[in-house]
Amino acid sequence: MTSFDVIIVGGGASGLMCAMTAGQRGRRVLILEGSNKIGKKILMSGGGRCNFTNRLVEPANFLSANPHFCISALGRYTPWDFIALVEKHGIAYHERRHGQLFCNDSAKDILAMLVAECAQVGVRILTQCTVRAIQAPVGGDAMSGKAASDDPARARFRLDTDQGEFSAASLVVATGGLSIPKMGASGFGYDIARQFGHTVLPPRAGLVPFTFSDGFKAISERLSGLAVETALSVPEACFRENILFTHRGLSGPAALQLSNYWPLGAPIRIDLFPGESAQDWLKLRKKAQPRSLLRTLLGERLTRGLVLELQSMFWSAWAETAIADIPDAALVQLADDLQAWTVKPSGTEGYRTAEVTLGGVDTRELSSRTLESKRQPSLYFIGEVVDVTGWLGGFNFQWAWSSGHAAGQFV
Ligand SMILES: Cc1cc2nc3c(=O)[nH]c(=O)nc-3n(C[C@H](O)[C@H](O)[C@H](O)COP(=O)(O)OP(=O)(O)OC[C@H]3O[C@@H](n4cnc5c(N)ncnc54)[C@H](O)[C@@H]3O)c2cc1C
């Protein structure tokens, strides 16, 4: 049995941050990573450039059954703290829309930075390690939440793995969510949570493209590859961003963002005149270019392929009629159609392509300051395994850094 102060299960974004923070406090830390490599999602993130944080982080950018939970950790390790670390390592970065920060060169720089910080404080990392069983601290009762033992030296978690037995005073679960199973994602963190009496709120794929099985599927196939600026909405949320038509349905930032808020089976609304009035625009065009066809006028704003699809759905009866000869009532209806094009996804692409997993370990059973379990002393849950999910745009990594740092200060 090899002993450590802290064992972290999962060598992803939050696990590495927690390890370096605890190591800097002189803790002896072991990371147990199930797959053959640590930080795989960091490497594939942001199209290989890692959108590592967002300058405009607000609690409102996160979804959780307990929306205030994230405030404490986010406030104590902010985007500026992570930016300072990135700058200390001389990593060049740039800002894109909506405060998103990306590496200039490669996501590899972020992983190399975290690995270097961990190495500097002697963090040990085992990859391809299967944790077979976890035993609560000797004398402890996982379900009652009572102190594990009168003698703190004996109060240790014991982990049986295929690479030996390990013990530690603190155990951190940083196994992430279920997204992208081929990258090593597993539900093991949820199993550990349940073992110690935690509630796991139902996990669901998030930041994921929509799929369709009705007539819209053929439209999206025909328009596949086309990006259009829209406001995409369900009653609970609206995102003004691009949508991208794909062979399976709708992707692009607006669709990914909206998927986090989409109630299964609900229709979604596409506004092709975001922030504008289509009715006013049509009125103006009617005055300015009375002899033009609608498809010619709309062709000034939208690509021809999309205009032809819209024409066959919304104004086929007026296809060859000059706008001056189309009754105002028909134009009002058309304006409505263009601003509230309602489509009904049959589902999403699921965990295969989802960037995150919604739901997870119920935050009401964790300390928001330390991420420690309220059911089992010295057990911590950080990162995506917790029921805190960020928007697209660097928010999920910021949660990984902030929650990892919060726990790393207390383990
Ligand atoms: C394609 C893609 C692109 C993304 N791009 C961005 C982006 O640009 N910006 C952003 O903010 N977020 C992005 N995300 C989301 C972000 O990657 C995650 O939110 C973040 O990595 C979560 O950190 P984590 O430490 O909780 O989990 P992870 O980083 O997923 O780490 C979990 C680790 O635990 C390991 N593990 C799982 N099961 C076990 C087990 N049984 N035993 C041991 N180890 C185990 C996994 O192999 C993994 O290494 C992206 C996600 C994907 C899939």
C-alpha cells in the first residue's frame, strides 16, 4: 500500500489544476487516470486551440439546479488568475467574440503548462489505471457522514487498482462527464458519488448539435455547410449567434448553446432577422424596389439556397409576384415566418459529439467553498462531474480551473 496525502481520480482539466494547487501547499498528490493520456479534452478543445477561459465570466453563464453554487469558487479563482498563469508560461493567446480567449498556437501549450506546474511540485501521475474499489476511511461510515476515525492518521481512503493499492487522507473525484466516450469519459464519478450516498441529478448531453427526422432533415442536408446569423430560442433562452446546417440537422454556436436549455421534444425558433424587424424591412423594400421579387430582395441578405428553401415553405404562392403586388397582410405573415421559423428537433447527437454533460453530483450536498462532500468528510467532487455546466465559450474550463483550485486549497 503506497500512501499519499491526496488521490485525484481523473487527470483532466480540473484534476490537474487541483493537483498543482495541492502540490504547491506541500501535499503529496497522486493522479489516477483511466485512459492512456492525461488532458485529452484539453488537447481537442477549441478546435485544437483551447478556448481556455472567458473574460466575461458571470454566474449566469452556468446551469445548475443550484445556480448560486458556482459563485464562491469562480470568485476565488477568476479568469484573470488563469490568464496570469498562461502569461507566466509565455503562452500567446488572443480574444475572439464574446470575450473568448484562445491559444495562438496550440492547446498543447495549456496541457504542457499544467503538466509542468504539477511536475514542479512532485505530483505523481499514473495513466491506464483502473480503480477497482474505493474503501471509505477506516472506521468511517459513508452513509452517516460521521467523522471517519478518532485518529486522523488512520482516516484514509483505500483504493484498490490494477496498478496496486493506494491510500490517502483526501480523495478528489475529477472524472468529468459522459461526453465523448472514446476519449475516456466514464460514469465512474457518478458511481463513486452514489457509493457515498450522494444524489446524482440525471446526466444529459449538452453543447450538442440537434438532429431531425422530419422534413427539416432534408432541408438541412441540402443546406449542409451553410452558416447563418440568427437568434435561436426556446421560451427559457435565446442565443444570437450563427447556426450551421449539417447533414444531420443544426449545429453552430447558437444551436450548441441552446441545446443546454432544450426540453426534449420542444420546438425551437429560428429568427433570421435577429435584432431587427422583418416587417419594417419588407415595408421599406416594398417602397424602394416595388418591382422586385421577394427572393431577389431576400437574396441580398441570405444565401440563394436558403432563400429558395424559405420560398417553397413560406411564399410559394407569391414566388413570381413583384413585392408591390403582394398584399400587406401576406407580408406581415411572411415577416412572422422569417422571425419565428419553428422547427422541431427529434433529438441531439448525444454524448458522441457533446462538449459537456449537464446534471451530475447534486451541489446541495457539497460545500461551495471547498467542494467537499457533506456526506463523507475528505471526499471532494470537482469539474464537470458536478452539476455545474457552462455555456460555450471557455466557461466550462473556467469552472474546471475554479473548482479544482477551490478543492486544491483544502485537500
Ligand atoms: C470536443 C470538445 C471541445 C471542448 N472545447 C472546450 C473549450 O474550448 N472551452 C471550454 O471551456 N470547454 C471545452 N470543452 C469542455 C471541457 O473540455 C470540459 O468541460 C472539461 O475538460 C471538464 O474538465 P474535467 O476535469 O471535469 O473533466 P475532463 O477534462 O473530461 O477530465 C476527466 C478525466 O477523467 C478521466 N476518467 C474518466 N473516467 C475515469 C476513471 N474511471 N478512472 C480514472 N480516470 C477517469 C478521463 O479520461 C479524463 O482524463 C470541450 C469538450 C469537448 C468534448
